[in-house]
Amino acid sequence: QSVLTQPPSASGTPGQRVTISCSGSSSNIGSHSVVWYQQLPGTAPKLLIYSNNQRPSGVPDRFSGSRSGTSASLAISGLQSEDEADYYCAAWIDSLNGYVFGTGTNVAVL
Amino acid sequence: QITLKESGPTQVKPTQTLTLTCTFSGFSLSTSGVGVGWIRQPPGKALEWLALIYWDDDERYSPSLKSRLTITKDTSNNQVVLTMTNMDPVDTATYYCAHRRPRTSAFDYWGQGTLVTVSS
């Protein structure tokens, strides 16, 4: 069981804003930057957000990340059908001296 | 352009050792700050980080699997090799290698993944 907890699912209609949470603790999110990945069905994960809120080149600005205390969030504004995917948060964990992925959230576009 | 590709057996038997190779291009593992990691994903389940090797030979392992994993690099051939001993059916998964974005904890380029089935 991951130390980073995400809701199993989230959904919205096209154009809506969807927010996904990632809950951790002071030893992970509270002291390390958070990363977000998008995994479309049957494909490898894709980096969406790094260093809490930075977008790599090519990622639409509809995707935004934030961190507050021991939690982080990914927001998708202007939801589109192609955003249907699994989303994972991740962070380095000092206590484990390793990297941990969140439990994952499946986003459905209704 | 950075690319990575995993290769290895598609099936192994329980108790056998799995050896996977990640062959990459577009970067050098001798460049400061660079790292290559391995991540796996059982069918229908979440991602799980396995190991990471840095340009300076620093190795990091998942604590729960550390006793079974070894990660090595061949800088001249642009390869990273992961070995996992004592394979079990629960290790059935798609195994990915990925490039670590320097000075971050993010994996910014991923291979396509290779499905490994553990079955007798």
C-alpha cells in the first residue's frame, strides 16, 4: 500500500474542472516536491507536472499542480475526452530512501 | 531526442532470475545529474518504483525489493540492466525504464514497457 493516497476515481463533463488530491505526510510531500504522471490506456506514463507545479514543454496549461503542507493537487481545467486516463502522483520519500507512486486516480469524462 | 527501450524475456518460471536491459539514446549516463530508473506495473494495478542508478554509480532500491534487485549501467553501450532474483507469479507486470530529469525527482522519458509473465 502506497504512502501517497489518491481517490480511486474522479469524473467530469467536457469543459469542467476536475481536481485530484494526493495525500501524504511530512516525510514525503511535506519535504519533497511532487510529480504527476498521466497514463492513457495501454500506454506508458507521461510526465505531466514536476517540482509541484512545473509543466514540461508540450503539456497544455489546462493541467496545473499545487502543493500545500502534506497534500498536493492536480487540476484539469477545460476537461476534454482525451484526458480520460489514470493519473499518479509521486515523490521521493526520505524514510524509505526511495521513490513512491500514489495509488492512482482514474479520470472519466462523462 | 531521448528514447529508451526495454528488452528481455517475456516469460520466466518461478524462482528464476529476471534480467532486463534498457537501451537508450539521446543522453549519456556519464553526464552529471542523469539517472535511469525502473518502474513496474502489474496488470490493472498501480505503478511501483523499483530502482534507480545515477551517473556517479549511486544506486537506490525499493526497500521492499532491495534484497532481490541489482541495477547496473554500461555507459559505453548506453544500457542499464536490472536483475531480479527469485521471481514469483506476483512479479508478473509490465516493466518500464525511464530517464530521470536532472535536478528533479521526475521521470520525463519512458520506454514503451515490456510485459513479463511469471508462470511455470
